[in-house]
Amino acid sequence: MKTVISLPVLFSGLLLLSLPLSAQEAGGVAQANSHSAGQAALPWLSGGIGDEALSEMRKAAAAYNVHVTFSGRRGAYLAGVPFRVLKSDGRPVYAGISDGPLLYLKLVPGAYRIAAEIDGAWQERRIRASAPQTPVKLMFVAKGE
């Protein structure tokens, strides 16, 4: 099940904004970003809920060659989004759940299919991952509200 976070999304070179947090919330937000487990076949990072977490995600972005954003049609961020990474021939590489609207993947250069489940339906994009200096940026947007 996805969680909708009502935050405006201005992506691709625009400033990402978020709602202010209480002092108690702000203390643990940066730790809310999720990293892949050490034994995972694919290094990834997800999160970006709140100013501190978003700042940490931006600092880490340079190490990842695929940057994914999940949002609603009206710009609300989405979290709790199931995702899959497949080789171009359909062989599974990794599956997980993005804890925040930003998901960064570190893929070996090559052709992949990235899929995300939003509103109960899977959306898929074909990409060609290369070096982190030229990351692939993609967005999955909900079809409904």
C-alpha cells in the first residue's frame, strides 16, 4: 500500500520543497532514509521525507547512477512504493519498497527495466544505466489523483 505525502514536487533542476517539521520529527527524519542491506545484490537508497532527509539524499545522489521520483498527478510525493529492477530480458535483479519519494539505484552499466507499483498497477520504464556522472532520471506518476 502506498502512502501519499502532500508535498509539492518541482523536479529536474527546480527546488524541492517540503512541509515544516516539529522539533521532535526533525530529529529522526534524516535517519528515515533507507539504505540497501549490506548483502543486497543492488546498492540503493530511498527516502527524502522532510528537509534533513532530502538534504542527505541530495548529498548521496552523486554515488548513484539511477535517480527515481514517485509522485501523484498533482505533485504530491508518494512513499511506500514497491519497485523492481529487471535486466532488459526480464530477469529479476532486485525488488523492494521505496520508503520515500526518492529512490537512488547503483546499477552496473547496461540496459534495465525499472518497474513501480502505483495505484495497484505496475508501470515500467526501460533505461540504459551508465556512470554516476550522467545519472538516468525518471519519474513514476500516479494515474489517478
